[in-house]
Amino acid sequence: MTRRKIQIKKIDDTMARQVTFSKRRRGLFKKAYELSTLCDAEIALMVFSASGKLYEYSNSSMVQVIEKRNLHPKNIDMFGQPSLELQGVRLVEENRRLKQQVMNLSAGQRHLLEPDKSSDFLVTNTRSTSSVDPFLTLGLACYTHFHANIFCFHSLVLTDIIYIWHQAINHI
């Protein structure tokens, strides 16, 4: 007795569809494993179910395989530049990373500039004492210098984010 051919169309019964999805997904992953083993191929396989659940298989690092795909000559234009789509993805990732850095710096700056610990408060209190310890003066100078550097770096990061954002808008 031979297997009968099935008609390839959407399965109406949700339970039957789910069972078929699970069986065929396992079969697909088994074939990917066999191909990678027999042919020494790098494989990255991602499957999303109808509900949006991600199933993935990779015989090496998924990230490395995706990076290799992105750097493939097919994805690089004739001028040696990555495609606009790839540049956009990279700019969005860089934008997200820089935003996180700005948030971290802002949190650190708020911590340094709490009202009872601000440099103005320290300067006022140290000036009101009759004798100032030289180590306290040196520490206050270092703190003020450190605070100025953080504020300068914060503004540079914001400038970079604005530049990257404009680049992304111009390329899209």
C-alpha cells in the first residue's frame, strides 16, 4: 500500500493543522540536522508558528550564521557598501545601543546631581568653614572635573544619535 498524495492547501481543522505543523516542523529540523552533518553545511533555521512562537535550529551559533549572511557579497552593492536595508538595520541597532547609553549616563548624572550632593552645595559648605582640608579641596576638584566630563560626553552622545537618526531618515 502506497502513500496517497495530499493536496497542498490550508488545513481547515485547527487541531489537525497543529498536529501537522508539529510533525512537519520536527521533520524539517531533522532534515536540517542531517544536511549539516552529512555535508558539513552551516545551517540556521527559524520557524514561526501561526501563534507567533519561534522555533529555531542552528548547528553553530545562530548569530554567526546571520552575520555571515549579512556580509555575503549578494548583500553588498557594487560600491562595496552594505545594502540600504542592511545599513538601516545597523543604524537602528546603533541607535538603540546609543539610546541605552544615554539612559545609563542620564541615570548616573541624576545620581551625581542629587540636591544634597551637588557640587554647588559642596562648594558652599566648604567655603563656609574656616579651614579647608587640602584633600577635601582636591576631591572636590576631581568631582567637579568628572561631572563636567560626563556632561560633555552626554552631549556628544546626543549629537551622535541625532546624526545617526538623520542618516537613517535620508537613506530610507
